[in-house]
Amino acid sequence: MLKREMVVDVIALSGLYTVRVVAGTVAAHTERSPWLLLFCIFIFLSLAIVKRCSELVMTRDEGRLDIAGRGYRTIDLPTMTALAAAAGYAAVLVFAFYLSSPEMARLYGRPDWLWGACPLLLAWISRVILLSARGELHDDPVVFALTDRTSLMTGLLFAGIILLAI
């Protein structure tokens, strides 16, 4: 039912993925960070919108005007692409604000290293959006992130930055 409502569907998806993160913190008996939840909401929103963008590109390339059973039309593609970028960049902004927070300073021995993650995140998000616009992102963005060589290398670099910061 929600999948037929434009924008509501991607916000619901973002919320459901974020609920999974909350469930993970509960299962692991760890404190829930508002920074993590904000980051998740925006990054998952960006990825959900990118998925819709990929569907719109395929729909357009097939000569159709709208996605069957969804509230989106091919003319929405430029706006949806902009929304995906805005949400993805907002996630990076939340991460940057977190880097300036007192909570973060207590957790890391060399917190300045974490600033190196911001350009990695910006580049990865931008790449995913560009691949989607080209019609080259055929999988779910989460599946893509777990199987794409460049995404995996970005993840390894990100993990390395975290290790350096600890």
C-alpha cells in the first residue's frame, strides 16, 4: 500500500532500515547514539531514492511513462536524483557534525583521522547516484554496496580510517 505513495514509500523504507539498526543496538546491549540514527535515516533515505531512480531509468528506457504500482513518473527522475543527493550529503553532514561532538572525542584516541571518511562517503554516494542515472545500477543499492568492487574498497578504506582513529 505504501509503495504506491510517492516519497512516503522511501521514507518508510528508510525508517524500517533504521529500526533494524535500533534492533541491533538492543540485541548487542549497546547505547543508541542519536548521531548513528540520524546518519542511518539519511543514508538509507538516499539509497531508497536511488533505487527508485534506477527503476525510473529502466522505465524510461523501456519507453514507459510511469512505474506500474508506484506513484512515480519518468519526469520525476531529475527531482528524485536531486533528492537522493541531498539525503546522501545530509548523511555526510550529520557524520561531520558527529566528528565535532564531545561524545566522539571520548571514544577515539586520534579522532582527526575520521575526517578522512567524509570525502570517501561523498565520493561513494555521488558514484552510486551517477551509476543509477546512467542505468548501470541494476541491483538494490545495499546489495550493490556489498558486491561492487569499488564499494568494497571504499568500505575497507573507511574501516582503515576508523582503525587509525582508535
